[in-house]
Amino acid sequence: MKFRNIAGIALTVAAFSSWAAEPQPAMATTSIAGQAVPVVAGGLYDRYHSNPPLEVIAAEAPEIDLSWFRTLPKTRVDIGFESYSPNFYYRNSRVTAVFTADLDKLRSLMPAAVLEQVQPLQVWPGRGLVALTAYAYDYCDNDSYNEIALSIVTNKPGDANLGPLSLVGQSWSKDFWGYVLKLPVNTELARVRGVVGYNLPKWLTDIHYRETADSVVFEIVDSQTGKVDVTLQTAKLDDLSSEPELATSSFTNVDHQGELTYGYAVSRQLSHATSSDGEAVKLSLGDGGLSAYIRELKLGKLIKYEYVPEFQSALYAPAPLQSMLAD
């Protein structure tokens, strides 16, 4: 892993011009939990509010394999507003970097009620793990958007925290658990749905995504200054597997009423590779609020890097944690 200060590094004129020249879609307004939310006019959410018929997706994007989604029934749910679970993400990409971090600091950032059920995994004395994941949702029920998730890696509720053994077990079963610390997104639709429906720490800011010949780059803008604050640049790995692989990412949380909940997403990874090479990930921190927050975690060694240039996902509505523990 490499850190470098980007405060004095200007965006190239070519890159800036490319972003500025992108056509902006016409917008409409919808109501979510009494809030007026801008959405893409004529987009999937504007027309179907998280429940588009798969026949519509097949007609609009015939190149997408919808066979997995046809096996997943949707149900109507009330999550502070009417929605459908799961939400479908048809065409997406992501990168994930897992670093060691200061264990005491991680514990201090988790609510006491959550800590009673799960704890950060300790990989060696004084060191836990955080996962920094950057998503590019190209086509989904909620239109398209970018998202950055910073999460503490924890044990599964109800399971013993065995540190490295728990980590190996989660990796083996493809069933990962965490507590979400930060979750910036670049559309108001994604922000409102995440805050109202999931009580997740989302805020609205620009997130630039681009690819070079050999890397994927996400740039997170500080919402206060309007300047790029955090840059995550990761390598495009060569040894890609095209064998579809299912993985579950779950999180423990507290809802708006103070009750413990959990949520999860199941991903169908269509193209994926991993590496532990520290040179595969470059994290650049600036002078904004998110950079300051990340510095306080005292990140260390890169434990794992995941490059997933193609995946599909189903995000389920949150449920009371007690219902899972009772099963």
C-alpha cells in the first residue's frame, strides 16, 4: 500500500474536460418518505420504483444474463417508505482493499449495542481489519451511481470471534460480515434510500470513476470544499476467473428506533481475481474530512485486494437481528 498527499495535485485538463463534457440526463422528482428526491426522468426508478419487470430489463439491455434474477422473488416491504426486496443490480463492477487498522480505534467507532453482538476481528495484537470498497453500479433498479464503503470487518452475530480463524472461515464460506463506518454516494436517490431505509451513514458527494489501460481509479470529492479528497487507484489483475461465484456481504446496524438490525447483499461475481500484492493498491489522502477519518484508523498492511470487473447483486431490506439469531 502506498500513501501520498494529493492536496497539491491538480486534475489534468483532459480528465476535467471529459467529466465536464458528460451529458447530464433530464431529471424528474419523486417522493420518498416525504422528501422530494431528484431521479432520472424516464429511468428505471422513475418508472418502476424498485420493481421493474425483468422483461423490461431484457428489452433495454439484451446483453445482460438475467437467469439468476429470475430465481429471486421480490416482496413488497416498508422500510420507512414502500419498496421491494431485494433490489436488483444488473451490471456492476467493484474493487475492495482490506487493510489492517488500529483495533482500539475500531472498537471506539462501534455503538455499544452492536459491540455486544459483534466485534472487530483481531488479526494480530492491537490490529483489526477494515475493508474499503468502491462500487460502480452501472445499471440497477435505482438507476446508476457510484458508492464507496468503509467498513470494519467483524465476526458473524452469534458466532465466536476467533480472529484470523473467523476471517479464514468467512473467506472459505464467502459469507462476510462488517459494520459500516462511511458510505458516500453520488446520487440523492441512493443517499435518501440508504439513510431512510437502512440507517446507513450515507452522504452526497461527487465520486469520479475512470479506467486506464492497467488500473481502475475512484476519486472522492470532499463535499465541503469541492476538491478531490481521497483517490483509490487499483490494478487490473490479469488472472481473472470467469467461473460465476456467489458471495454474501452482511452488516450489523442499529435502526432509527435504536433496535439492532442486519442487512445483506448477495453477489454473483462473473469476473473476479484477488491479490495480496501491496503494489496493486494506491490510496491517496488529501486534506478533507474523509481523509482525516481514514488517517485516524492508522491503516497498515494490505491483507487482500479483490478486483471484480463484472458482478450482479441482490440487496435485501434490513431485518431485526433477533430474527436471524433465533433461526
